[in-house]
Amino acid sequence: MARRTPTTDPGPRTQTLPRGRRTAGDFLKAFLAFLVLVVLLVGVPGALAYFVGWPLPRSMPSLDTLQQEITTTVFVKVLTVVVWLAWAQFTACVLVEAKAELSGVGVPSRIPGAGPSQMLARQLVAAVLLVGATAASFAPGISQLGQHLENNARPTVAAAQQAPGQQAAAEAQQQAADRAARAGSERQLEAQGAAEARVQEDSTKFYRIQPPEGRHHDSLWEIAERHLDDGRRYKEIYQLNKDRIQPDGSRLSQASLIRPGWIMEMPADAHGGELVEMPDAAPDVPENVVEQIHDYDRSSPAHADAGGGDRAEGGGTGAGRADTISLGPDRPAEAGGAGGQERRTADDPGPVPEQTATPASDASSFGLSEALIGAPLLAAGVLAALGRRRRAALWQSAMGVVGGSGRTPDPVTPTGAAADAQDALLVGADPDAVRDLDSALRGLADALADESRTLPTAYAAWLTDSDINLQLGHPAGQPPAPWQLGQDQTFWRVRRRDIQPYEGDAGVAPYPGLVSLGTLDNARLLLNLEAVPGIVSLAGAREDRTAVLSSVAAELGTSGWSDRLTVTLVGFGEDLTALAPTRIRHVDDVEALLETMDVETGQRRRALGNAGHDSVLTGRTGPAQHAQWAPHLVLIGDQPNEEQAVHLAELAADSGRLGIGYLVGAAENGLPGASWEFEITGDGRLLAPLLRLELKAQTLPRAQHEAVVRLFADIDGEPAAGAPRDPDDQPFMVDISERGRPAVYARLVGPYEVIGLDDPDGERSPLLHEALAMLLLHREGVHPRVLASGLWPRGVTDDVRDALIERLRLWLGNDAEDGSPRLRTDETGRLTLAESVVSDLDVLRTLHHEATQGRGASRSSVRERLLTDALALARGPLLADRPAGRYGWLSHEIIEAQLPLLVADVALALSAHHLEAGRPETAIETLNTSLISAPADERLWNELLRAVHATGDTALLGSTAEALIARNHALNGGSRGLPPRTEALLDELLPSWRTELAAAN
């Protein structure tokens, strides 16, 4: 569960996007388009005026004139009038399209009856503007997030979202500045190089990784932001320090894995923070830190090249040295140790596990899919959907909808590729990011509604560890708190630490069409597909673009910031409907899709007109929330033919305001009506030159696609209750005889307690207990990376993880019989426990199994004893006393739903035994005891009514019915009546209950 690491606020952050370069073909295409426009707009009317002249009569024609024979001259003049009208229509189309492109609104007005003409005008205008100063207006806004200081000297002029006049002026200013800079650059180059050489020679700067404050931990990105003014320069710091020995004896091998107490050599232009002259002018720096820095400095490549001697002339460690160390802004050194930092090693990790996040690209992936690990929002959504489906299937099984033998079947345990996919999802999922995004967007919609403001059009969102940046289609004024303006009027930004959990009514999600496309450095781009003014095309090899489309489909189908969303897949991904049957649907071909979209587009246009709304955004929030405002996103796997492409382009002309989005796969770019064009490369890069983007694409390759679908298929394919199971898929059973007394026994039901082991020291005890609990709840084994992500959801280094596993192995010890360790590693690399380590949950399952399907099935006395012992183990909810903030991994488990059902199964079996024996009072006592652990189980309610009815006490039956009605009201808040089966049972056992209830009310 790779989650964000909150960062200190070093000031406004920008994400720099790569710039695309125009090719000769682009210029040729633009020149030809310009010639065509000149011919059509100037040449045609000029030719008509020169060769034909004024085509209309100069006086009102008489009736006799109209009845005369049509001459060649009259025919030519009538035809000339038609051509003039066509020219006027085309000119209007050009003006409308040019205005839309230059203003960046992206949704041009439709000229009545001008479908082909407007399409031609759009393509010609777009081609001309492709290489002009207004190119970014054609693809509004995405590139603007990359505004930054180029080469730390001059600002980049962002074309996106600027008016044409502003862009032209800015371009002119930029060109003048470039010419002036080039004129002086040669004269300054030699002096600048000499100055930089002197800085490098005389002033080597160092930064010491700071200890964590609260739950914040330092990172190379933040260090680069604070001291180099650009977080992307973290790679320079990494290259300067890669593989150099640190004070604790380890080395920097990955840019995202750093530890408190490590020393980083900084580039020569580093600044800011508390820079201290070394060594003479740094009296506040502890002596051992000074010594560490000098030792570290000697490990630099410069020293190595010089045979370990001092740096170039004037260097060394003499008094003339000007080395500096940054203690970090607003981070005072703590007393004791090395500058206040307590050093930790793999043998003594202490609090170090909380320091850094394990990167998605970690080479030590143990065979898990990096595509799933690197998709945190997708992974969180799929896991949430998987949990809901498993709980629903479990409850249906318990209620007898599936089978109905009285014993709830255990869910199927994933194996093979499906198990690996589930582990990768667990490692990669970031539910905190999903909650932040959902709360921030819904809170923004509520705040705007309170101010009687409509939702602005948002083209994209950028998600980082510390911020959410919403990129708007046009300036929308000052955002409501805690949102604030970003780098300009088209960016609204909120700090993730300022986002409050959403507690309002669950209204309509404001931007459900946001979906991850990929990452740029540490920022994740979510494109709002429903707001794109036209078609988004995706070019590339079929396999590559299908992997992107599958990722988009899976995330849209399971995203936690969306609701009432329809996703239509055309020509691919039919099996993905299993992830979200109510959201995702499949259509075989484009022709069938066009018939549906013709009808839906017309309906939405009419609905908007009747409601008086200009777009779905004005109807999605506020008092009038209608289902027709929910977005419909269409993902097409194969390129449509020419006729279908034109039809799609016409449908998509104003789709942005209708809440309909189109993402179309194609062999190459150039699809008619495509506003934004992306290309997926074979090495996993997602390119959009017009948007000036180059992302690391988020994909769902075929193997992972099939494995994820398998997880959902296993739910629907569970055997019916009572049906035989695969012997290899049987739940873990323990030896409940006297000979099978376990060496280690853990109580998980109720308060957590471990018997048979000495308690570890206080600092390490919570982590070891949590790790043991996870292993006990997964007898099939736990992947080391899953264990680490569960214990340290914010990330941890491999050596700290391995140190904890070794410490857990030592704590559990070895079996007395054969001396084998109780913590083992199977052939897949997963951690498993020996059979001598058991929990009360294992015993509870075994007792119930033995009572109903083993020795107790044919011997009533044995069945009663086993079931009574099993019910005695139900001391409360699972891990009742677990500390707040820990055991977050349980949110992805269904064990907390399984345990009440298992307790209910035990109670139902024991109650049935007592009723058969003629002991209804004992059955009532058994059922009331089980209702403490499973208060909402309808089966227990019904069995309790039968047991009370068996006593013949009508008054007791009436009071029991009244108590169950009150319990149902408390559980559902009065929103639902009794379950239908319970009502039917009451009608049979107590026909007067409705009359008595009405009288009581």
C-alpha cells in the first residue's frame, strides 16, 4: 500500500513538462492549409466578382420575368448565388473555429447545416495554428503546468490559455530576450565558466538528511526544491552521491531511499537553509558530524581520481576550506548523537522504518507486477471493488442465496498469477490518495454551491504527495478555501494536509471523468475525459494502446471519486465488465455504438436545453441533480473507418458540455475531430507533443489484465454451500486433540494476546505483534512486500523490512521436535507459519468443521461439546484492542465480515441441536450470546423467533419481536423495515404483530 509521504511546504511547486518540436512536415502541412484557406476565403469570392459580377437582379423582377425560359446566363447567376451562400457558410465556420481555437474554449459553436464544411474548417484552422504562437490553445491548458524558469535564467512563455494578442506579444518579447541573451552569451561564457570552476573548487556544500518530524520524512525531491529551486534536479544530487559509503556503512542505491543521518554532497549552486562554514566557522556543528562530512568528502570521485588526496588546489581540509552543511529550514538539530540524529542500522532500525517510501520501480519486486504497483489509484479502486464483491458474495452465501446448507463456504484463496496480482495491488494501493481526491473535489463542489457558483470546466488534475492541482479550462476567479490559486488563474490548488474528510451528503461526484494516464517525475496526471472538447486519440501498437485503454477502463470502473458513471468499451476488454457490471458495458463494434450515441447525444442536448443549462456541470451540483448529467465515457479499441470517424467527430463536436467523452485507439495520429493526440511507445512512454507532455504511461498489460479479472471470476465461481471443494483449497485446520497442543497460541478474537512466547521489548513489540497477526490471518502465506506495505503503509527500505522479518523469526523460535524455524519461506517466496503456531480463529474454524462435517456429524454429544467450545471462543470482535492508526491493512480483508458469520454458523448449529433435544431455553441463550458478535445476522433473528415460539410463551414472543424491530431500526436508522423473511416468519408465528406494532406507534 504505497502511500504518500507528506512534505514540508517549500513554496509553490511546478511540474515541468517537456516541449515538443515542430517537424518539417508540420510546417509543410500548415503552409498548404494556409494556401487552401486563402484560395477558399479570398480566391473564390474574387473569382466570382471578376468573372460573374453581381448575380442578383438590380430591380424587383416581374411575374413575366419569372415565367420566362431559364437562359444560360440566369442559370450561371443562380449557381453563383448558391456558391456565395456556401462561401458565406464556410467563412462563418472558419471564424467560429478560429475564435474557439484562439480563445482556448475548445467547444466551438455549431453552424446549422454545416457539418462537412465546419469539419473542413476545423482541420484547416488547426493545421495552420499547429506551428503558430497559439498552438497550445488548440490543446488547452495541459502544458501550462510546466511553466518554469528555463536554465534558471528566463521564464518560459506558456501559450496555453492566453488570448491571441497576449500570446503574440509574449512571443515577441521572448524572441527579443533570446536575441539579447545570445548576443551577450559568448562574452559571458568564459567568465561564467571560470566563476563556476572557482565555486566548485572552493565551495563544496553538503546536506545532512534530517530526522523525521511527526510523520514527515525528508526526500531528495524536497531537498532539491529547497536548495536548488527545482525538485526535478534531485537526479543531480543522486548522481553526486550514488554508491558512496554513508556514515552508517550503507550506500545510496536508489534516489527515493535515503536515511536520516546520511550526508549528501550538493551541486555548487545550492543555497538556502542554515548553511554553516566548515570547519572553523561552524562552532554549532558537532565535532563528530564535521568528521563524518570530511570522511564522506574523501569518498567523492574527485578524491578517488586524485588517489585519495585532497581536492584541487586550495581544497583539502585546511583552514582555507569553505565547505558548508545545511541543517535544513525549520528543522533545529536535536540534542545528543550526531547532530541530534540517532543513528540506526539494519540490526537496530528503531523508528527508521517510517522514513521513506519504497519506490514503484524497485528492482527487488519478488516477481510482482510493477504495472500494478505503479498504479496506486487503480490498485486502491480494484481492491475496494474486490472487497465489496467478496463481502456481498459471502453474505449471499450465508443467507442461503447460494446453496443453503447452513454453513457459510469459505472464499476461494487466489493462487498463481491471481495471487501475484492481488499482492501487487496490496503493495501499490494508495487509499489515502483516493480519499483525499474524493473529499477535495466533493468539498469544492459544496463550497461553490454555497456561494451560488457553478463548477468550472476542469481539463485535468495533477496529484502529488503534497498537493492536488486542478487545471481549469478558463479562469474562474478565486476558489473557496482551502483551495487557492495556483501558478495562474487557470489553476486551483489545495494542500493535501488541508483537506478535511468529506462529511456532507453523498451528492453527485463533480468530476467523475478524471482518470490516471501516467506520471511525470513525482506528479500523476489525471485527464478529465468528459471535458475534452472533442476526441482524444491514442496512437501506437495495438498491444500497447490496449494496455493503456484497459488501465483507463479498470480505473474508471472502480474509482472512488466517481459515481453514476457509464463506461462503454468497444472492440476490447469484454471481460473487464466483471470489475464493475453496473458501470462498465461492452459493445462489439463501432457501428453499434454510433446508433446508441446518436440517440443519447440528442437526448442530452434536449435535456440541457429544457433545463436551461449550458453544460452538464451546471446541472450536476446544486438543488437539481439529474441522472442525465452523469458522464458517459466511450473507449474504442480499434480505429474506426473513415465514415465512422467523421460520424464520431460530429458527435464529439460539443461532447464536452454534454458529459460524453471519447478515447479512440488508432494505428497513428491524424484521426478526424481529434482535439488531443497521445502516442504510447513500446518502452512505456506516453507522448503528446502538442500538449508538451511526456509521461511514464500507466498501463494494464494483458497478463495483469487477465489476472485481475480472474480475481473477480473466482468470486462468482465459488462452489455452492455444501459442495465438495478442491482438497488443496481447504482451510487450515489444527489438531484439537491433547497431542496437538500448539507451541504458540494467539488470541485474535477479542483482545489480542500471544501465549507461549516472551513479550519482545516495548519498542518493537507492536510491529512484531502486527506482523504475526497478518501471518495468522493468511495461512496460505504473505509476500514480504505485502507484509512491509501493511506494517509501513508510507513505505520502508528493504533492509529494515528484512531486519524485522529476521527479528520475527527469532521471536517465534524453532520447533522443539525437528528444530525447524516456525517462520518459513515457501517456494514462491511467501512467508508462512509452522503448524505449531495457531490462533483461536483457527481453532474456532476447526471446531465448527469437526462438529458439522467431522466426528460430530454422527454423534450428537460430540457435536454439542465441540460447538459449545467453539462459541466460547467468540470473546468479541477481531483484534478488539488494536491501536488506532495501526492494522490499516484490515480494510482490504474480509475477515471482519467472515468472523460474525462464522460465529452465527456455530450458534445456529448449536441452537438446532438444543431444539432437537427439546431445550428451547438453552437455544435462546445460545442465540442471544451470538448476537453480541453478529448483531445484524438475519438468520440469528429468525432462529431466535423459532426458539422462543417453541417455548409456547406468546408474551415472550411478542417482546422478542419488539426487541428485534428496535434492533433493526437502530442498525438501519429507520430507513428500512424488517427483512422480508423475518416479516414472513412473524406473520406465521405471531399474526398480530403488525396490529400491535401499529398500536405501539
